[in-house]
Amino acid sequence: MLSIEIVVPTRNRLPKLLRMIDSLSRASMTTDISLRVICDGDPKTHRTLIERGIDSILTDEQYGSVYCRNLIIPTTTDGVLYAVDDIVFQERAIDNAIEEFNDLFPDDDGVLGFTQQGVNGNDAGIALVGRSFVDRYPNRRLFFPEYFHFACQEVLRASSQLGRFHLSKTAIVYHFHPATHRKEYDRTHEDGRIHRTRDLALSKDRERRGLTWGIS
């Protein structure tokens, strides 16, 4: 892996998104990175990003983060770092991630999870994924399309079953989650709560039936 495309869905969270973008300079000093933001039915943020010269795509309505990620990831050509907009990358987090990834997965067939401080998140909630790993998915869509938001559990399940997952202790982000930062609570979290029950029920049903997107 030589370069990374950072894929971030967003909706009505411009200050949080800009906070995340500002953290990239300290997280990557040697890695070739590009940022690709998908504005999920959010034209105001899209216009602001375009004015600032930031690569942004606008969907015609709200579809959810899974749809947004699957819209971009098939077009990537090297490493994919899927992230969220309410984090900040810690010092050298991205440089550490790519160095560790290349040591562990020289064939680019792996998933490296970022340690999330500030919340007890899924180990693959923010992760760097190699091109060869993405290539095994139908039309290179990394996330099972029937989820709205909570889909990384199947990425973790697939990569773990294949022996292709590693949780990094040096690739670190701080997640400003309302579980520990009440003032961070917003409409996106409300939407998440609405879809969480269905997404997790779907996940449990698929796991019970032995189904894991990408490998079964």
C-alpha cells in the first residue's frame, strides 16, 4: 500500500467535519492521502467543501453512511480508510497505520482497526483496508447494502474469520461520542438510534444464519 483514500460520510455536521479535517496534518506527515467526503443529502455542507477545494460528492437525499461508503469505495485504487466525521486523528495515526499495515499485510489483503479513545466502539469502526481485501466483495462494495449505518461488524467478522484483522495500538483517534461528551449529541445520533435497532437485529440474524458479507 502506497497511498490512502479517506472516505467520510457526513450530514449537517460541518464544524465536526472541519475539526476532523484539521487533525489530518498531524496524523499524516509522510503518507500520500486524499480525502473524499460524501454529503448525505446535505447541499449546504457540500457547497462549503467545494468552495474550500475539498473533494465532495452530494447525494440527492439521505441514504445513510453505508450507502455513502459503498458509493465511493468501488472507485478507490489503493488503501481505503473509512472514518466518521466526529473524530480527531492523533499524532502520526495515519502514518503509523500504513507502516503497521504494510508490515502485517504485504499482499494488501487485510483490515487494520484504529484504537478509538473516548468511546467503546467496534474494533473495525474506523479502519484501514487493503485493496486486495476490498476486491473480494461484490462490485467492491465493502459494506452489506441492507444496513443503514451499523455495518462494520461484518467487516470485523469477515476479516477475523480470514485471519486478516489487526487492531492497532499506535493508530489512534479520539471519538467525540455523546456517551462521554453530551454536548456532541445531534440529529445524526438521533438518526443512528432510529436505525440502530433494525441494523443490529439484521446483524444478529445474519450471524445466526452463518452469513458474513464478502465471504459467505
